Amino acid sequence: MEYKIKLSKEKRQYMISLIKAYFLEERDETLGDLAAGIILDFFIDKLAPEFYNQGVYDSYKYMSDRIEDLLGIQKY
């Protein structure tokens, strides 16, 4: 199952402005909205799933550890 991340218009524009600011500050390059939007789409399509999956794994590990702790309160 493939899930496409959807951003609100405002959130997308905010992220585009962050990308433009980064390129200007770090690389002294001025990007337009189209170029920054293409970079954002690349991040969303290619990189975001890795971060999402890491978050799922971290949550799984955390919950597994808590369940192990729960077994420690058993009475014998």
C-alpha cells in the first residue's frame, strides 16, 4: 500500500520558503517556487518514507519495552 503525503497549501508554501532560504543562505543560490517545489516533492517521495518508517519502528520499540515493564508487576 502506497501512501502519498498530502500537505495543506499553507504548509507546502512554508516548506518551499524554508528550502529557498536554505539554498540562499548555504549555497548562495536563489531558487524560485517551482524549483523549490520540485525539491520538496523529491523529499516527500523519496526521503519522507524512510523517516516515517523510522518513527514507526521507534514507536514499536518503545511500546514493546513498556509491555515488558508491565510483565514486571505480576504477582506470584
